[in-house]
Amino acid sequence: MEYFLTEEQKTIKSLARKIAEERILPVRAELDEKEEFPWAIMKDLADADMFRVFVPKEYEGLGYGCLELCLVVEELSRICSGVAVSYAASALGSFILIDYGSEEQKRKYLPDIASGKKLTAFALSEPTAGSDAAAIKTTAEKVEGGYVLNGTKQFITNGGEAEIYTVIALTDKTRGARGASAFIVEKDTPGFSFGKKEKKMGIRASATRELIFRNCLVPEENLIGKLGMGFLMTMRLLDRSRPGIGAQALGIAQGALEAAVDYAQQRIQFGHPLISQPVVQDMLAEMAIQVEAARALVYAAARTVDSGARNFTEASAMAKVFASDTAMKVTTDAVQICGGAGYMKDYPVEKMMRDAKITQIYEGANQVLRNAIAVELRKRKARTE
């Protein structure tokens, strides 16, 4: 289908695909098996100016938007979503700084992020606060010269690898979610350490760790925006980033579809290629329909974000939910089409199926996001009455 991408967008998409096929494809099985963080590929992406895509021009970025970022994530995820999320997590960790940071903060941190010299991470989730983001317990107590952080963050993508962390902590426990604030914490800050590196079902090339804060003193100038605005910043951030998870899921589904078609064309059953079987044709056609529908929704949601619309909660949630459900269904069907071979690590669809599952879970579990969509529907109904 024609999505009317600009020449610049086509160039970004093409370059991301080239890096994925030439640099990621030869090592994706090894990265997955060894659970090895893809530093060499991060450098390739930096050399190709991919980290500049999401940083404003004033801070040495290219100043592109959500759609361009989605194009990169989609192409990387088509080959390996573990690598893709390592890249995308640096954008996630930068967005609150980009949107709400002071001029001094932006000039201090964003050029190194744009160059790929330093990766970032976003720290919200805790052992008792996953989908219920308002239940965080990490605190930031005001002291002379700054804030002292205490608490633990869990399941943080790029944890231990990133140099810059955007951390959400309570500055006023009596106000609940309205008492949360956002802070920049640098990796070598005293009192800041890392827990175990998680062993995951999928996206194994990415690093997922605990962040531990024990009397960690953060300078006052590292507060992002105003006190008590952390939760609202986070909700806006997740609305902005969810099309990126949709793009990750879309890339996984596209890769699985291509692998299934290739296998079905080459595999001979009962004297004919597997793809000549009507039941297989029906499965592949349905997979292709779902992938294309997911692409249309993800691109449309990204364009809505880039339009400057005041509210894109519903569009972002729909794109993430539909694309991630599609990725799970398409990868499962790809394994089925490939049969016993598809269940083996020698074929990529086994990995793609494992990778797809997380897209239904993080940045808002799909069940929670369906509730959010319903809330938006009720609001719209109320406005028309």
C-alpha cells in the first residue's frame, strides 16, 4: 500500500533496513543466545545518525517526529526487536527531557544523546507498580542542594547500559500520583547501583535490570519541570511512545510473514510447494491483511502525534494494542506454517514468537489500554451530549 512517505522518510526507512540486514541479521541468533547487549550495532546506528532522528535540531538532532522514529523501529524489529528496543528505549528515556527539560538541561545532555555517545533509559516501573503506575514508592526527599532518592525500579530497559536515566519518584507522598516528580540521574551518581540483569523469554539482546537508589543525592538542577508534574509527564510520554511499540510489533509481524512465505514456497509437501495448499494460502493472506492493517494504524497514530493534537491517547493505545495482538497472532501462525522446523532455533520465527509477547505487556498491558480506549469513548460521548 502507498503511505505517501516523503523522500526523507523513505531514505530513513531504507537506511534502517540496510543496517538491519547487513549488520543485525548475521549476529541476531548469537545476540539472542548469549543475551548480549548490541553495543557494536548501537555504534553503527549512531554513525548513521539514527539517534539524531528524535532529537530537536537545536541540540544537534535532525528534528524528526514520531513517524520517522517508528519507521526506524519497524525496520530494525523486522530483523531483531531486541536490538530495536535497545535503540528505542533511548528515545523513551529522552522524551521527558526534550518536552519538559530546561534549556540548560537540554544543552547539557541532548547533544550526547543525539550523537549516540550516551544511551538513556526511562525508570517508572517498580516491584509493586507496573500497570498501576500511580502506585510507585521510590521517594525523592528535598535536602540542601538537591534531592535524596531511595527505592527500587524494576524491569528497566537499557538498565546498566545507559548513562542517563529519567527517574520518576515521589517528592510528596501525601499527594499520591500528584506528588511524583521527574529527575535526571547519571550512571555514576553515588548511591545509584544496579540489581540483577533479568533473563527474559524474548528481546534477549536488550538489557533489563533493576535500578537501586540508596541515599542517592541528585542535584537540584536535575529536577525536570515542576514538582508534582512527574505523573502527568509520564502519561503524556507513554501516549507519545506507544506508536513506537506498535512499530516494534509491526516489524516483528512483517519479518514473520516474510519468513513464512519463504518457507512455504520452498517446502515441498505431497509433491507440491506448501504454498499451493489452500489452507496455507488462507493463513498467509490473513497474516498479510493483519500486518497491513497494523501498519496503517501505527502510521496514522504516529502522524496524529506529530500533528500537535492535544489528545492522542486513544489513537496511540489503539495502534499499540492492535499491532501487538497482530504480532502475536502472525508469529504463532508463522510457526504453525513452518511446522516442526518453525519450532527450532535454526528458523527465525521461533525467536519472533518469543519477542512478540512482550509487546502486549510493556508500556501498558493491552487489557489496561482497552480500558483507556473505553474511557476515551465515554468522554467523547459526554462531549456530544
